Amino acid sequence: MRKITVMAIFLSAIALQGCTPDTSAAPVAEEGAQPLSVQQSAHAAPSNDPVIARLNGNPITFSQIQKPLIEGYGLNILLNVVQLQVAKNEVARAGLVISPEDIKVERDLTLAKMFTDAEKADYELLFKQFLEQQHLSEAEFDLVLQTNAHLRKLAEPLTRGKITEPALEEAFRQLYGETIQCRHIQLGNMQELVEAKRRLAEGQAFQKVAQDMSRNARTAALGGELPPFSRQAGGYPQAFKDAAFALKEGEVSDAVQAEGAFHLIKLEHRIAPKAVKFEDVKESIREDLNERLVDATVKQLRAQFASDVVKGLVIDQPVLKQQYDARITQRDQQIKDRDQIKEQFERERQRILDRAATQPTTATSTPAAPEVARPPASQSVPTPGAATDQTTAPTTKP
């Protein structure tokens, strides 16, 4: 999204409120300046078009900047305003109240998530840099921030009391529990996957197949060996971690699809958990889990409200309506294309597997773990205690 200034928002507010700047005073000519020409006089603003500036006596009117602002930035601003209004309506319907303190708390939480490794004193400077990098104005950011504050107010009652003792214990095991040592073979397509599985079924060493076939140049040279990692480790797709921790020592997974590649994973061994007492960290874990659950519920509410907006929004302004219809058409086409690609992939996958099944092998295949082929970064609401992605910054698109 391109940058829109606070002045643009201010001018839009003037138009919505029906306010007009005082234009009764005639322009004062500078000393020595020539009188306005007939051509300049012809550009005098209509009485219903507020003058917002003058250049050498020539009026710059509201309508002159309104059209490019609407064409360039109007739809995104409109959608953010609409989403905020939907959230306000739901908060009012629930009998809740949003205070300025709620907005401040939401802002503090958002900045803390955006800049986790920074000092709090540096947040504002980093925030300004973020806006510049993302080509956002603070006015746009604040619209989404307010929406998030309303969504949080709705989400908190829905999640209260949902963090159970078993969930805390499971989270403790994930945070302070075991790590695992694995090897993997990264493959680019189904043909490579079938070939790698064939070689493993023949009894070839996992390390040797990884060295020969893995597309990960760094780990291939090590026979696919990865450093030990925990369930909370960064840099690993969630589907990869789920599959690895589900294995028994010495077991090889079935195909794991993550971030555009296929992986075969072998669990070498498990490493004992850290010596930390559950009771010493129990409340901090509870706070962390509760915040994750609230964040996930906020995402779910936002998606629900965005769907309601698509169904109920009627745009009268011609330019905005045309842009909105084009965006909806593009979204629908992307969904259709994604579904078609998925169907084509599944057909090709089944064809290759069927063909591989008819080829004789010289050794009996060892049983494989259940297939885990979920896409990473799922947007579904997790059960308490499950790892979830945290929102690092508000999004300005529905």
C-alpha cells in the first residue's frame, strides 16, 4: 500500500463532517505583485468547493486533491474504517466499553511484539522506521490498532478460563522439555521423493541418500544432519516440527510438505529436558498461553468480520466501487487458481505413487509414520498450549 499522509485523513474528515474552512477573506496580494489575470480569476473556486490552499493567489480546492486521494488510497482506508465500525458495533452489542487506556495497552502490546529484541525506549524510533519501510502512515496504522483493541475486548471473555492444567503441563514440556536430533532429505518434486523412498526401502543409509539427493546444500554435506531443536525453535516450519516430534528413535517419516519442498525426516535420538521446576514457571507459561489464545481468537474474529463486510458492504462512490469489485474478483480468481493447482498436484502425486507401486523392489519397505503434510503457519485457532504464530503488526488489508 502506498503512503497516505495524515493531512489526507484530516481532509476526508472535513468532507464527512460537512465542515468547510473559512474562505470569506480575500487573498492578500504580496507587495509588488501583479493583479490576478483574467485566466487566474477564471480558476476561482466554486462556492461549494472549499479552498484549502493558495499558490500565488490561485486557489487549490478540496475537489482537486479529493479525486486522486480516493483513486490512490480511498479503498484501503474505506475498508479499514468499515472493519473498525463492524468491531465497534460488536463491542457495543456485547455491552462492552473501549477506553483510551485499552487503545494504549493495544499499542504497547503491538510494539512489544514487533520489536521483541529491542529496548522499550527504542520502540518509537523503530516504529517510525517500520512505517517508512512499509509505506504506511500513522493514521492508517491507528485505524487498524483501534480495530485490534476492539477485537481484543471481544476475545478476552471468550478465552477466559480456557487454559487448563493439562495445557500448562504440555506447554511446560514443549518449552522446557526435550529436544531432538534429526536428519532430513529435502526434495523438490514427487519424482525425487519416490526415488529417495525407493533407495531407503532397499536399505541404503539415510545419510548416503541425503548426501546424494538432498537439495539443502548445507545439510546434505552432513548427511542431512540438523542441530538439535525444540518444539519452539524458530526457523523450522511447524509441519516439519510436528512430524519430527511424532517419530520414534530411528524411524523415518513419510513425505512432509513445507515451504515448497518435500522432506523425509529421520529421528536420531531425543535429548532430556532442562532441569526447571514446573511450579516456578507455571504462571509465566499461563500468561504466555493466554496471550497466544487471545491473539488466535482475534485473528478468527477479524476473518469472520471481514467475511461479513464482503457480504454486506455496498459502495456508492463509482471509483471505489470499481476498485472494490476488481479486488473481490481478483481474490476469487486466486482461490480458484489455488484449488486447481492443489487438484492437479494431487492427481500427479497419485499417478506417480500408483506407478511406483507397480515397480518391483528388492527389499521390503519398512513401516512409515503417518503422513504429515499440513501447510505451515496455519490460521486456525489452536487448542490451549499449542504453538501459534503471533501477530507482529496490524494488517491494513481485509
